Amino acid sequence: MALITERRMLGAMLKRIDNTGKSWLASRWLPPILWLAIVGSFFLLLRYGNLIGETAVVVCAALVGNLGCLVLNRRDSARAWPFIAPHINRQSVLNRLAELDR
């Protein structure tokens, strides 16, 4: 792993450990809102698909599906973080960041 990538990941992990607030991604309203957005976008794609072409409809549908999966993946991560954070050695992360800064 590149040192820059490691520094960035450890810095992000340290921020997540220090942040005790609840993420908006952990909201219980996110899945229904996301579901409505995906269904609405598919209705729009089916309605106006003849104007943009079949290939564009397939590409847009794939992008919408992947975006929905990404958001739900981030939501699951945000929900799991409060249970994972206490088991991470904060001092070890700080020591490694100090090593990388030298």
C-alpha cells in the first residue's frame, strides 16, 4: 500500500474515532427515500428513454443501481462504526501517523 494512501486512511479512521455524533447515513429514513428516488429515476428513464436511446437507458439504469448500492453500503458502515470504534487502538493509529510524517 502506498504511504500516501495509508496516511489518508489512518487519518480518516482517526476522525471517525473522534467523531461521536450520529451520521446522517445511519438514518432510518434513508432506505425509503432512496427507494423512491430509484423508482422515480427508473420511471423517468422508461418515460423518456426513447429520446436518449436504449444504450443510454441501460447505462443510466446501471449508474442509478450502483449509486443506490454505494449509499446503502455507506449506511451499513455508518451504523456499524459505533460498535467497531471502541476496539481500535487509537494510540497505535497515532503512532503510525507519526512514523509516516517523519
